[in-house]
Amino acid sequence: MFRIGLPWLLLLELILYAGCFICGVIAAAWMTLTQGHFDGCCILYGSVHFNTSGQVLNVEGTSSPSVCYFISAIAVCMAIYCFSVILYWIYASCIDEDERRGTVSLNISLGVCGLLLFLLLVSGCILKIGRDSLCFSVLHSVPSINSCEDAENTTWAHPYTGNQFYTGLYSVERSMWVSFFFWVLITAVVVVQRRQNSSLKVWGDDEWSRAETEPFLHRPSRHR
């Protein structure tokens, strides 16, 4: 008989996984789109030059494409993992009426949380520093703008299309930091579940020990 019923902590964890999945998809899509607008180049840590005669922005320097591929890969892997976990627990809750999460599963989840938190922290720092470096070059090259976002309205030299470069990089960075926050919450939820599981295990072992020793320690009452 099929049923869908999971502990509320696990349901909260799955909701957070869904949020991380959405953030991963958004980050990967915007990073791919932004990289495509610059002919496959990674604009992070890049530098630009403003041609005053043609009134166009030209890209002078870019970072290695592997930098953007690294961020995209993290976002995609995170989205795939979250989607897989959600599908697994939906499937498990439907076919097993007494589906319980073991200590090994919780330890593996904690390991994945630690790894992804580290990778997301690195990605967020790369995006923040790389975008600030690019904006610094833009603001010093174009005298007529006051913010990096205003450069989206400036004409870029062919084959570059920079009308959404700031929006794209900002969306990727924001998605990564939101994902980082979600994974902090996931880690806390998993830790709580692990403590609950350990408490139940200790309580169960204590009851089992009492049940085993009771026949030996029990003394029949004397009748007068």
C-alpha cells in the first residue's frame, strides 16, 4: 500500500534541497548565458577598454574559461544531487511504510554538506572578487557611468554582448550565497536528526538490556 509520510525534519530538509536545486539551475543557466554572450570567454577578473572614437566597450583581458566552468559544474552537481535525494525519499516513502534513516546515511549527508559548503564558499568568493575586479575596470574605463550596472546600456564591441553581464554575474553570485545559506540550514537539520537517532538508539539499547537482565535479577516473592 502506497503512502507519503515523512518525519517533519526530513520534510524540512527536502524543502531546503528543493531550494538548492532551484538555485543551482539558476546559477548554471546564468553563468552559461553570460559566458555565451562573451564568445565563450570567462569575464570574471576581466578588464575592458572604452573606445572613445567608436563609443564601444572592448574586452582586453579575461580569466581562464575553467574558472566559469568550475562554478557551473558546482551548480550543476548540486542541482543533480538535490534532485536525486528528493526523488529517492519520495520513492522510499511510497514503497516502504517504515522507512527510517540510519546513522550511516546521516554521516554521509553530513560529509556531503561539508563538501558543498566549502565549494559554495569558494565559488561565492570567486564570483564576488571576480565581479568586483571587472566592475573596477569598467568604472575606470567609461567616464560617463556611475555604476557597473550602467555599463549594460553601453555598446560592446563585436562579438561581445554585454547588455546583461552584470545582471548575469550578480544572479549567479546571489544564487550561490543563497544555496550556501540553505546548506547551512540543511547541515543543522541533519545534525538534529543524527542526535535524535543516537538518543533513540541509546534508549533502545537500555530497554533491551533491561529486558535481557530482568529474568536473571527477578526474584520470586515469598509467600507467608
